[in-house]
Amino acid sequence: MLEKLFGVSRRRRLPRFAPRSFLQRAEQRGWPRMPSSQRPAVAYFVDVFANYNDPLIAEAVVKVLHHNGFDVYVPRNQKGCGMAPLAQGDVESARESILENLRILAEWVRESEGPIICSEPTAALMLRHDMLDLIDDADAHAVADRTVDLTHFLWDLHERGQLRTDFQPLDISLGHHVPCHLKALGRPPAGPGLLALIPRLRVHTIDVSCSGMAGTFGLKTENYAVSLQAGRHKKAELVSSRVLFGSTECSPCRMQMEDGGRKRTLHPVQYLALAYGLMPELTQRLKEPIGELVL
């Protein structure tokens, strides 16, 4: 039915949807209130996948930041970053999403000194770069200047000696895929270095090609074979016997890794949360088999 109505390939395993979005959970926990303590604070821009498909990514972000001494403000009413419609040529829908997010994030920039954290590289790329091609005003530039990818933010903390390293050992091997949109931010990837801080965890960095997913490109029936072909070098590294699980910051890449490589894949911050002892439930997530229709 999805193939006939929306052009989504019947061969593509799709991500599940969570019963409750992360923003709904955040509302119940009071995180959409501006922090009032003297602790350093950050704003968290969630984007789509961590909100609707895997809220445990967003839960891990908040818990890891709390563990490292930060208050986390989760603005209510935030929308998707707008990259999906922009990639399809729907500039006006992208601009509409950006304007709604700007109204929320510009308030944070005016009232605080903290950064805007993105756990999704595509969202960070949109807020730092692509947004400025569509909206060229003072608020847009202020938001862009304050936006940072989560793994880069945590790595900067580590280099200043401010990241807690009270990790429990994780005796696993990971294949960490470096996403294209993370490279486009113009900094070396921080994910492999962060993961290597966890005792007994072995990291094999996979930086050989695009995953082939390219946002929603790889979902479409006419693109499915091309998507797999484009990601064949990455898949060859992932299916190696030395790799037990996958790791990547990019949600579409994660879908490709779990679908094509059949390796359960998490965001690096989820492995950090697991090693900190903050989210033991992620152990069960790693054990879940990959289904035929739903990841």
C-alpha cells in the first residue's frame, strides 16, 4: 500500500514510530521551561527522527548533558528542520518550518548565552548553513552562530577536561559510520573519539562512502537499488566479523545500516548513556532482532 500510494519501496525496512513523541515526554518532565538555576544550560533542537521514531536518542542526549552538569531546555512547538522539503525542491515549506523554529530559537539566543545542540547532523547543517540561504536576517545569523552538533560539543568538553569519564566498560565492537552532513559542518568527526573513551569498547571507523540513503532518497522504489549500490562500500565494512553493532549520528544512515547491514545501530550518545549507567534499557535494544518489515 505504501509503495502504491507514496512510492516507498516494499523492500525497504521502515523505522517504527514511538507511542509518544519525545516532545510529549519532555512536556511532562518540565523541560520546555527556561532554566532558572546557575548551572550552564543548553537548548536542544530535536528534529524528526529522535522525536517520533526513537525518542531514546533524545532521552540519551538530555541524560548525558545532565550528567555533565548542564540544564537542558527543550523548546516546545519546534518543527522539523526543513531539510526534507528543501531536498524535494519545496522551498516554501522549508522556509515555513525554518521561520517557526527561528521564532523559538531566537528567543533562547536573546535570553541566554548557551548553545543550541543538535543530535541530528542534518539539523545542525540546516541551522548553521542552509537556513541562511533562505532567510538572511539578524535572528537567523545569531541562531546559526550558536548551533553546534552534539558530538562536537561533547568532544570540546573533553578537550577542556570537562567531560565526565566515569564510564562502565562495554565489551563490544562498533562500526561507526561518518555521515556526509557531519563532514559538511567542516570539522573532523568527534563520534569515534568519544566512543573510544569507553573502556573495552572497540571502534572501527567507517569513512569509505556515503551510506546511500541520502535522506528520503533511498526510501523510494525507483531509488532503492541505486541506494544500496551507493552504500556498498560502507556495507562491506559493516558486515565484517569484527563489527558487532553499528554507530552513527545520522538517522537515515542508521536506517540503511540496519536494513542493508543487518546490524543493530545506535547514536553515539546512546552508547555514552549506556556506559554512564544512565540507560540500561539500551542493552535490550541492542539485543532486539531486526524484523522483516519494521526496524
